[in-house]
Amino acid sequence: MTTLHEELLKVKDLVAGYELPGAFIRAFDQVSFEVKRGEVFGIVGESGCGKSTLAKSILRLLEPPGRIIAGSALFEDIDLIKAPIEIVNKYRWKKISYIPQTSMASLNPVMKIKDQFMELIKKENKEISKDKAIEIINEQLASVGLPTRVADSYPHELSGGMKQRVIIAMATLFKPSLIIADEPTTALDVVVQRGILQLLLHLKQKYGTSILYISHDIAAVAQISDRVAVMYAGKIVEIGDVYDILKKPLHPYTEALLNSVPSLIENKELRGLQGAPPDLKNPPSGCRFHPRCELKISGFCDKIEPSLTKIGNRYVACHLYR
């Protein structure tokens, strides 16, 4: 039985970005958080704030010109950032799996679904019989609500939701301890999105799997997460229990995100956020949110960068709580 009081993944002061001619752009800067065993930890923020780069960095999947320059990501007994890539490769799929943002384009278009499963299974167990492998494949497809006929299909013969379920079935093939899901409901309609979220929660409960769920959609993150980290322009600005954050956001950016989401419970006016995210080639001094913040304190917010400070049972990076 899993417990929510044990750390499974601990990310500390992680920094990564992209090498461009004449400049290194930090996609995210000194990011720290923990994912506990058996929980769903959500990361939410606007497009371009560094969420997907963060997911790839943890798994060492960031390709040039992307580069990790500092920090650590402790998973069980190894640091995924500093360990030899051969060791990290052994952890992928078996202990950590990844649902990429472009998961529907991640399937090989000229291979049947069963053959793509077979490659994964044979990679881990070369001696397994074909009949046993087919049995495992059918069980995996059934676990995500797909009929066995899907195994003999090509990706183009499946709907977007079915392809997404295939990817999730692959991600849970070896019952990993952690699934990193990067925008897993992108380009799906709201009905299919809800089905995917319910499926992830079912798999979490069935296998005790932890999930790092990344999205720009705060409503989706609120549905699935136990705790949430809010990112803005490459920085985490608030971390806390999902219900606490929904009930009373502390950071002005978190409040702005919630004000942009319609409510079925209360009649509230939707409010957009003025301005645009900063250019990460030349981020603003002090708090990166201060150019768009209605509550900024002159002399503090525009000059001094706030650090994450514990307020009650959560953390917030804002001079309002200095």
C-alpha cells in the first residue's frame, strides 16, 4: 500500500534551456518540487512557460540545442540528471514512463499496434513466447477500455482518443512507479478529455502509480491533481494542495488563471490577464510577473526576485508575503 508521505521524485534547483546564436535562453530556472508516492502532482502554466522542457529534462530527453545546466532530479536511489545515460535508459518504461505532448504522433504509422507493443516487450524479455506477449497486449488494451481488435489496427485506423489510450497502455505496460504526462489531452474534445483523465486516475488507484501531470488547462489540473505547482515564465510561483489553491490562491498569477476559467457553481465575471508573458531572452528584473501584476509593490517587485516561502501548508514566491 502506498503512502502520500514518501518522496518518489525530488527536483532541486533544476535549470535548462536552449543554446541560440549569441545567447542561452533559460526555459525554466531553479525549479524545485517533490512528487510523493501515490499522488498526482500537477504543473500548470501558460504555453511557453517551460513545462514541456521540464518534463523532457527530468527524463534526459532534451535534445540539442536544448541543454540542462544545473540542478538534480532524485528518483528513488539515483540522480536522473547526473547518472550515466545508460542507467537512465534502464529506468525508462520500467520505472518511469512518459506520455508526450504529441502522443498521437508518437505511434509508428506503418506498424500495427501489436507490433509496437511487441518491440517494448521483447526489449525487456527476449525469451517471452509470442502467445504470452499477445496475451499481455490484450490485457493492456483492455485495461484502458480498448477492444482486442485494436491490436491488429494501424494508428490511422484509430480515433484520437483511441490512440491516446494506446499510448497510456504502453506507458503502464511495466507498471512504472511514475508516469510523466505532458499535456495528454491536447487536441481532444472535452468528452474524450474527461475519459482520459478518469482513466489516469483509475490506473493510479489500481497500480499505486504517481503521476506528474503537466498542462496549461488549470481546470483539467484541478480535476486530477492532489497538489499543484503554478509556473510562470520559467519559475514556480506557488505550490500547494489543489483545494487550498482553488479556494484561496495566494499568488496574483494563480488568481488570474482561476479568474479566466468559467464556473458552473457561481456567476462570476471572467477576467483576462492584461499584457503578454515576458521574452525569456531578456526576462524582467525582480519578479517576472510584475509587469502584468495589479498588486506590484514598487521598489520590491521590480527589483528583487522573490523566493518560494512557506505560508501555512504551501509555498508562494511573492513579495506580498515577504
